[in-house]
Amino acid sequence: MLRVAVVGSGPSGVYSAQTLVQQDPAVLVDVLDRLPCPYGLVRYGVAPDHEKIKSLQNNLRTVLEHERVRFLGSVQVGTGGVPAARLRELYHAVVYCVGAATDRHLGIPGEDLPGSFSATEFVSWYSAHPDAVADGFVLGARSAVVIGVGNVAVDVTRILARGAAELSPTDMPQAALTALTASRVNAIHMVGRRGPSQARFTTKELRELGGLPDAEVGVDPDELALDPAYVDPSALPAVQRRNVEVLRGWATEPSKGLPRRIRLRFFLRPVELLADGGRVGAVRFERTLPDGRGGVTGTGRYEDIEAQLVLRSVGYRGVPLEGLPFDPATGTVPHLAGRVLRGGVVAPGEYVAGWIKRGPTGVIGTNRPCAKETVLSLLEDAAVLVGKDVPDDPLVALRAEGVEPVEWSGWRAIERAEAELGASLGRGVVKLPDWESLLAAARGTVS
């Protein structure tokens, strides 16, 4: 029987496992994850108020409960954990689905001032990721700037603008809910260096900003008109054209006098974060204009926007995994149709899928064809791979080496603990926010 390890239990990892068991009636798959909880960014990246998208967990659950799939959480692969070389000894094949684990930087002065965070840090905090910033967020700021105009930027803007009544029914951890309920932020600026026709958000996400009960959206029509495609959107792809239509509507809406205001800004490039009393106090932007080639050029004119909180949302980047080749230019593992390349040569038994394969592009569903391509490559190699001697059960070997995985029963115990926590707080399910409480729940040692 072909034994395969899939490293990562997010969508690309689960879709890889699903394709394996569908295509090969004899394959056995172990899905390993560094965290004790499955689902990757579906659990820790999708905003808590997006219940429909989060319900994708039910589909992923079906795969992880398959009789020939086994979830092994709390298993570190690489530095400080199971070496990649050891995994190759324990399994006929290993598929790495480790995502893009870090953020891109702006590379400007003041980026590291207190009060400046990556949007991912903010998302991890309100999603209860156990690696989230230890001190959390004290939202005493009056004005926040979100740098970026993709869906993550829209998510963090929306969460900042929501009230307690809207957030309480979600699975947001209690500390984050308390902080957001007490938030003093009443002005949120979402800023992009290019124009509205080049923004990366989807229309559905954009429209949600206009439906918030306690916030209104403002757009400057003169700023929008700097984009030639805004003036005449007829040649734009459908999504961008719909985005422009939404923005056009907001540009003509009168103020509603709501307590919070979201302002969408375009053609502004951040050049410096300015300090005030040792913390960020404003962001300096340079006005840009279209260069006629899809980019922008600076004008030498500057504008400062007050901000005691800055969330930087300018993209993700893959990081090297010890024992695997890595291309720092693309932030990916070199591959040929999912087969890992070492020095330009296929490395037998090693594969990649998801963002570490193709870069941080696409939506959740993009991972399905990506995973299928990789798995079909693996199965083409299966006749050779299965000839390698591996243990009858790699889990026995891992345990003998001191690895104590959280199996599916442990994850179910975490789910029960989160339901009980929510009930005790008069809410629905509430996520456990730290390693200690997650592992205590998984091991059945909750006091």
C-alpha cells in the first residue's frame, strides 16, 4: 500500500488527501499539521463574520474523517521537529502544503513603530491563532489606516467597523471581542497606491462595507477620476467593472451621520510612518498617477493621514522549510507539475501544492486543481515509490521518537471545549486562543 504524508491541513492539504483517496483505492494518507487544529486558513484566516465561507470546514471534515485518512496535529516538520529527511524515510511520498507563512514588508521608515502591525497579525489575533501577538490589541486609537486594497484589507476594515452586537454571535475569542467592543476607532482609511480599477478586492467583499449598520463609506470622486478606467469602465473585466460601479454609487451618497466612517483612498503610496510620542501617529503618502503601463509614478506631492493604528496588508510570502529547496525570488519551492526539484532535478517522493507551490494567489477553490495536478504527478510515480521500504505504521515510529500528535479524537475534544466555553459566556462556539488551552483540551487535562 502507498503511504503518503501530507504536511498541512488547510485547503490545499485536504484537497490533496481527498484526491489521493479518490484516485487510489489502496493509498493511506496521514495529514500532519504544526497546529493541534485542522483547516489552516479556513479556521485562522477567514473572518469570523463570514459564516458561509467558514462552513467549508464541514467539507474538509468529511475528508479528514475518511477511513484511509488520519489527522496528526501538533507535529512540527522541519526546524525543531521531524526533519524532512526523516519523513522521507517513514513514507513513500510527502506532499508539502505549508502555505505562505509571512507577510511582505513595505520597506519604509517607521514601519516597525509601536502601533504598526501586519494585517495578518490582526487577523491571527481576532481568529484566536495560538501564535498571535501575546499582548493583543488595545484599540484606543481614534484613526486607523489600512494599507492595501485586497480582500484581507477589506476584512480588517470591516471588523474594525463592526459593533459588539454583530461580533458576539461569531466564534471570535472573548479577549478580542472585549477589545473590539471597547474600541474608540471611528475613522478607518483603506488606502491603495493604484486606482480603483486595479484593486484586488472582490465585489461581494466590497459591498459588505456599505451594509454595516454603524459605519458609512466615503469615496472622493475627484480621486477616483484619476483612473482612466474609472471614467470609462466598459473595457474592464467583470469584477473590476462591478467594483467601479459600487464605488461610483458611494461617491455620490450623502453622509448618514453614523458613528464610524470608512474612507477608501486611491493613488497614494506610503513613504513613511511618522512617530508621535514614540508610537505611530500618522502615515505619509505620496500622490501617484497612472504611468500608462499598468503601474504608477510619483508626483512629489505628499499627504499625511492621522493614524494611531496602522495595519499593513500588502501580500504574503512563503518561507523556507528546513530540508527543502527554496526560491527566494518567488517565495516558493521549485517544482515540475508539483514534483520538487533539487538542483533542477526531480526529487523522488517529494511534492508541493498550494501557495508554497504557486505563490499566494487565487481563492480557496484555486487549491483544488492545484492539488489535483500534484497528486496526479505523485500517482504517476507510484509504481517506483511503493518499492521503497517504509514502516508498517509511521505513527509508531514517530511516537518512539517522542512525537505526541493530536489525533482526530483530540481535535473533537477541542471542539467540545470551545462549545462549552461559548455556553459559559452566553455565546455560541468560542475559540480557545492559546497553545496551553488547546493542548489541555486535546489531552483531556482541562481543569
